[in-house]
Amino acid sequence: MPLNKEVKTEAIEGIHRHATDTGSPEVQVAIITKRITQLTDHLRTNKLDQSCRRGLLKLVGQRRRLLAYLRKAEYQRYLEVTERLNLRHK
């Protein structure tokens, strides 16, 4: 189940660099984080949904890779993203 347009727009609005920014790593991390929270809520009620669990794990890995890239490339932006999205960081 994909994200609603309103939810996706809300995630982008809080973190984008410019008005038409939809592909920067920060925006991608924000969208993936919204999707992860949605899937986590779904799995709390449907504990046996293994295909959803696999998708969730793939998204977590993708977000991890994007955050690792941001951390290596521009550490200050990495700190801003993790602070804004309430993510733990090392």
C-alpha cells in the first residue's frame, strides 16, 4: 500500500532543499521513514504478514544506505535530517 499524496507531500515539505526537490537523499529518507512507520503500524495488527515484513526490512536497509551516504558526503546535512526525523545516529 503506497503512501497517500498528502502524506508524501507533508514529508517532502519539511525537508526539501528547493520547491521542486523530490530526489535528494534527505527527501528520499523522509519518504522512506513515513513508509516504514506505516508498515510498522500495519505489522502490529497483522503479525503474520511475512511479505510486508520483508518489504519493511528492504526499506530499512535502503534508508540505512542513504543515511550512510549522507553521513559520508555531507555530515552537517546528515545531522539535520536525523534531528528532524527523530532518527538515532552514530
